[in-house]
Amino acid sequence: MWRACLADVAQILSELIEPEARALGFDLVRVKMFGGAGDLTLQVMAERPDTRQLNIDDCAALSRRISDVLDALEEAGRDPIKEAYRLEVSSPGIDRPLTRLADFDVWKGHEARIHLTAPIDGRKQLTGDLVGVDGDQITIDVKKHKAMTIGFDQVADAKLLFTDRLLAATAPLSTEGADEFEPEALVADTDPQEQD
């Protein structure tokens, strides 16, 4: 019951947050509420359409816009979240959730895990390479099984799996502002007397 309520609130919040993300030039990837009373989190994932990433300034800008909208609703007595919560705004990351039908086509050729709303062929979870989308049908080449086609409405939850292929495909388009990587920093500081 609690999860259903959180899902309903997340849907309402998605409708409020999407225009704010669009105003900044971002695509909304996911709005999710999780946690329990006293530890509630509103998680918002968005991305720039051209890079599929957000930087820290992007996250801060979107966070401010969302906070302003929710504060205004609270002042008007129409707060959709009745309890205290934490707002978390981020990029979807490398092993991103697949929440939109188009995601399954954009990321074809990459490995994903799809949790189904109900079992198909005795399987509640499908893991394999995404083949693509045709209409509202998603095809996934399930490991050690076969290619299976399911409806988007049969997907309960889905995400990409972290692989070398995915890492190469999601390398930042720009490293400007990134910290320099020092390989020596990974070497343990050991006492030479302890070594044989």
C-alpha cells in the first residue's frame, strides 16, 4: 500500500517536474519516491539530450527549480508530499534505468536486465542484449535462452548493466573540469620492510 502511494505521488511529481527540466533543456528520465516515514527521498534523474549526462551545475539548477515549485505548492496548501523528504537530483549514470520506450532503442546492443510485471515463459526477469523496439514492443536477446519480444507495458523495471562496452559508449564527451587522475595514488603506502 505504501509503495503504491509513493508511485502515485511520483507520477504527480513527474507532471510538475517535467516542465522545469524541459525549461532548462533537459529530458526527465525518472522521478521516484522511496524510503519510509522519516527517511523519504524524492529522486529525480534527468539528462541533456545531446550528452545523456548532467554536470553538477545542471543538477543544482534543476534542484532549485524543483524546490521553488514545491515550496510554492506548500505555501498554497497543495503540497503533494505531506512528510519531510530529501531531494536528490542526478544524472542517470552509466548503468542507467530504462524508463522510456525510446531508451530500449537508443541503448540497443547493450546488456540490460528487465523485471516483468508478470512471468513470461516462466521468467520474471530477462537479462541479455537489447535488440531494439518495434512500435511498443521491445526485443531482448535473453542469455542462454532466445530472443524474446515483450510489450513496454509488461516492464515493471529495467536498467542497463555495467559492461566494458557500455563504459566505452558512455565516455564523457568532454573532460573539461574533471580532476586529473593520478595512477600513483592507487598504490598502497606500505613499509618496504614488510615486503619479501
